[in-house]
Amino acid sequence: MNIVFLMDQMVTIKKEKDTSFAFMEGAAKRGHAVFYLNRDGLSLHHGELHARVLRVQPDRAASPPFQIFEGTVLSGSQIDAVFIRTDPPFNQEYLLHTWLLEHLPKTTPVINRPSGIRTVNEKIWAMQFTDLQPTGLLTQHYDDAAQFLAEFGRAIMKPTDGFGGMGVFDVRQDDSNARVIFETLSNHGSNHVIIQQHVPEAATGDKRILLLGGEPLGAVLRVHGQEDHRNNFFAGGRPQPTEITERDLQIIGVLRPYLRELGLHFVGIDVIGNFLIEVNVTSPTCLQEMNAIYGRTLEDEVIRYIEDLAESYA
């Protein structure tokens, strides 16, 4: 199979951490041709998708960790599968990529399906599941936020399009910076802000669960350091082993039919205590941390999944 990885620049890849790199290793190990596709490499030629790609071979001893071979242009019919692995935010460029990838043959699996990525804002989409989430608010008005803080005393404020813990604030009712934080996040009321009731279990970490085809693939607990309340690895969180609980399985059971219908094959959900916090569909991470903790090679399961997917689409 020719497997194409739409990614950020190769110099940004961290071979010890990036899930994308593990996927590339898994694909090469199973005998597939691995192609790197830069963000500017997609074009449309009279309705046919073309991709300017580099043939690469993952190599952990190299820097960047790839052997790079010849560049080429693949037509849509020459592409057997695509991984969308560009980092958020979901901006105009990301949106354009999803439109272009819709021009692939319908028999070509894409992880994740472009229309599914467009449907699911990673923070807002989960707010429909009120039985699974802490009490939440989405607003552009500080008066709403102040009332929420008065009711709950403490809340998490964050932007609708952040990632890696960027722009996440732990705010208390008596915090003199509460209005400033809201004004900063909302750009003085120009943008919506998400406000969630603080979950006390956040003090002991948040759980990232990876789902493959709607089923749990693995889980890791992300624990913050002493000087930061954020558990994200991007913000300095540390991985620890964890278990998937009955409550986790209940949450997954609710999400599963939606994810399958939307073609969201590889998804990362974040759980704190008994609550679903986010559903990550653009470029979910933490697979290498799970491999290291549990002695697994989870990328092999993902590549086998996409092989089966391609066969079922044919």
C-alpha cells in the first residue's frame, strides 16, 4: 500500500514522542510505502487530487529521523490510505485540506474522515453529552462567565480552538484576574469561550484514552508538575499508568456510534474523574507514552486496522 501522511514539517517531529512517527514506523515495518505530504502539497487537477510527496523511511538514528528518497506526485488513484496528522488549530488551511481530501476515491480510507473532522470541534462537540460532562458554558459575554463563577466558585476557562493546554486557565470566583482572563480569551467579546465546572480529580491527573474504531486501544494518565495545573504533555505533564474503568467504558459506549458514523477511526478522549472533557479527532497523541509504559507496539494495531479498512472499501 501507498500510505500518505499529511503532517507538519519533518524537522518538528520528535521521534521519542510523536504518534505520527510511530505510525510511519508501523507502516514501514508491515511493508508499506511511506510518503510524507507537507501542508502545501495538495492540489486539484480538473477534479483529481494530486499530492506532492516525499518517499521516506523512518529511521530513529537519523536527524530528522527519516531516510528521504525521491520526491514524486501521486494521483488520488495511486494513494491507498491517508493519515491526517497536522497539528491543530483547525484553521482555514486545515479546513481546505479536508475539502481537497474529499476528492480521493471513496475506496481510499482516511484517518480521520475529512467530513468527520469538520463536524467535531474537539471541545464544543462533546458539550451535547451533558450526562457525561461537567457543567459547562459557551459564551462571548463576561456577565455569563461571572454568574457561572458565582454559582460554582471555580471553573476552567479555555478557547474553543486551543490544543496542548494552550490558553487553559483555572479561575476562582475571587480571582481579580477573572475578567482579564475572559477578555483575553474572548478578544474582548469577539470570540466564544468555554467555561467548565472545575473537577477536583484534576489534581491527580487526566486520562487520555485512545480509541480505534470506537474501541479502547490504550490509556495513560497525564499528571501535571508542581508549578502548573495543566496535565497536557505539551505543558509539561508526565505519563503514568492507569486503568480503563467501568465509567470510562460507559462514556466510550455513548460515543462509539457517533464516532463510527462520522468515520472518526482514531480518536483520543480526555477524562477527568467521571467526566468526559474533550474528544480529540484532528491529531490525537500519547501512543508512544502508552507503548513505553505497557511494553506495547500499538501502532501495529492501527496499521492492521487501516489495512482491513482498505480491504473492506475495495
